[in-house]
Amino acid sequence: MHEVSATPAWVLIAYLISGVCFILALRGLSSPSTSQRGNRLGMIGMAIAVGTTLAIHEIASIAEIVGAIAIGGAIGLVTAKRIQMTAMPQLVAAFHSLVGMAAVLVGAAAFLNPAAFGIVDAAGAILPVSRVEMGLGVAIGAITFSGSVIAFLKLNGNMSGAPILLPLRHVINLGTLVAILGLIAYFTQDQSPWIFWTVTALAFAIGFLLIIPIGGADMPVVVSMLNSYSGWAAAAMGFTLHNSAMIITGALVGSSGAILSYIMCRAMNRSFISVIAGGFGAVEGPAGGAAAIDRPYKRGSAEDAAFLMQQADKVIIVPGYGMAVAQAQHVLREMADLLKKEGVEVKYAIHPVAGRMPGHMNVLLAEANVPYDEVFELEDINSEFAQADVAFVIGANDVTNPAAKTDKSSPIYGMPVLDVEKARTVLFIKRSMGGAGYAGVDNELFYRDNTMMLLADAKKMVEEIVKALG
């Protein structure tokens, strides 16, 4: 059995410093202005943790470890260089899957060779508490892996983003979860291999079953939820390995992901259980699809939009996933710069679930060098729409739908939305009038008297507006 007292004091101090770096990293990542410093602190903390672990363990040779780090680092570097910002949500989901699989592999290694991990008693049996840690870590890791794979496929377009509703899915999911917990409890009494591998297999299955019923509108919550799962899996493995740095890191990631999931759910006026139950967006709204084309609406041109914004005192820009798909963030910033030269006050309004992952729009705007002090969250900007001359909506649909406040029959009723309809004029860029948002409901904002629809690819339309402003 591993003794904590055998751990050198300098190792405990190094892990403590590493944990402090991770805490400061999270604090830095809470604001765009300090995010770079947060990233650096996170990298420093990880370097200290990895270096310390290598210095006190002899599981593999230094050459093998360095080789593995070099291969993984090279893959990460190439991926980071090539990935488009629009593909960042699915990249995050893919990374979460790797964390989950790492937890499964570590748990399997500990089960197959427990003596090397110092988790056996005098008779050579795995300690009961270690079996619980191992079982939970492997289960959470497997759920994270298979769930993240499905999230990746949905976000990447390889699988339909619509909910896939299986018959009796709630009964199947609940039964599988109860079986996993029951087997982990039984594992403390009997360490037979079939129990360990059955838990692993069932966990892989439940990760798949939990995510396929969840629609595209809930993907921001799913991403943060899987982030939380990956943290708890790492923490559980940290207990198995008696590694305080893993425990601290996993707990930080798990708790921050859980808090973020709560924030996302609150921003959508949904409970965490309702998200897990899935099905949001499965029903088309009464005015969705082709029927929406029959309703009267105003259509404008780039020249109309340019003229209205040049005459405005205040313009609030609302970016959404349509901006991300069109990669229009750079030309959008160029448009804003031209307006500011004309003396127009420009601000950006970000909804917590705009895009396909938490902070998606903030990252895109930061990439385009949009000043941090011009970007505001929903609760900070909503009161200003009534004083705005123009609300310029570029690819944001559900988060601007007034039906969330007025239509009790709407699936998004009660969801906090941006009050863009209160602006004197709403300019709304959309590819066509024939599609609903990810929630599957039509946006009544399109048909308001003060709304002008700009039907085109987001980037091309903003480029035309920039020309008209010039």
C-alpha cells in the first residue's frame, strides 16, 4: 500500500504550486483581457506537475515518456495550426473524448497491475476504497469518451444535429446507470474481471445513449457538461494513483464545468435534467420551415443597411453561429471600425449560449481583434437596446426570438433572450427565410415592422455593407 508519508516534501510543494497555477489560470480565463495570462499559468502548472511526476516515478523510461510527449505535442500543434475557429466546438469535444479514454486506460492499467500502483493489501487484493475510485473513474471516463464522440459527430455534421429519440430511452438510461452503480458496489466485494469490464462496457454504452437524444440547441450545455465529466474522471484517477495534482486539477475542471453547465442551463431557462432527457428542438414551430415564407416581411439591401447605420448614434451588433459559419468576424470588425470613424457608438451583445459552445462568440471576436471593452454579456447590454438606433443581428436566431417572452406554447418560452426588438431598427442577416433555428422554431422578429431582413451569406453581406460605407 502506498504511504503518503513516503512522498518527499518537495513533491507535495511542487504539486501545491501546480494547483495554485491552475486556480490562477481559471481566474485568468474568466476575462478576455487576462485570458493569455491564464493560459500561460495553466501551461506552467502542467509543466510543473508533469515534471514532478516524471522525477519520482519509474513506470517507463524517460526516452519513452519524452517520445510520447513529442508525438502528442506535434499532433496538438498541427491541429491547433490547421483548425478553423468555426470548428473549435468539435475540437473541444474531441479533446474531452481523449481525456475520458485516458482515464479508462489508466483505470485498466491499475486493475491489471495493482501492485505497481500501490493499491493492494497484504494478501495482494485491491483495496476496497481503490476499487470504488477505480470503478467511478473508469465509468465517468467511458461516459465522457463515448458521449464526446457523439457530440463531435453532431457538431461536425457527420451526424444529424436533430434529437434521436429511442423508444423507452429514459427507462434504458436509468436502468443502465443503476446497473453501473450496483456493479461498482459489488466490485468492492468481488474483484472479478467480468465486473470491471462490464462496468466499462455499460459506461461506454450509456455515454452514447445519453447524448444522441440531445439536439443541436443544447450543444453548449453538452460541451460544458462533458468538460465537467472529464474533470471528475481525472480526479477519480488521481485518487487511484495517489496523485494530488491530478485530484486538484480534476476537481477544478469538474467543478468549473458543472458551474458553467448550470449557467448555460439558466441562460436557456432549462434544468440540467431536462437537457440530459434530450429532445429540445425535436418539434418544429408552427411557423417554421416553408410556411414562414408566406408571412410578409421587409427585405433590404447592403446599401439600405449602410445608410441606416451611418445615420445612427448607437449600433449594437449581435453575433451568432451564422457569423461563425461564414467566418465573418474580421469583416464585421472592419464594418464597426468604419462606423466608429463616422462617430457611431458600436457595442457587441453576446448571449451565453450563442454559437455551439460557451464563449464561442467571444473567441471569434477576440480573434478579429475586437476591443474587449466593446463586448458585453446579456445582462449588461439588454437594457441598452431601447436606446439603440440599430440592432445588427448576424446569424443569431433563437437567442433573439421575442416568442421566448410572449408565447407560452413555444419550446423556448422563458429562455432569457436579447431584447433586440426594442431597437429603433433591426437589421437581420440570414441566408434565407426558409429555415428555423436550432430550437426548431421560427423567429417572429423577422416579421416585425421595425425589422429589415438582409438575406445573403453573412460574410458577403457585410462585405457589401463595408463597400457601401466606404
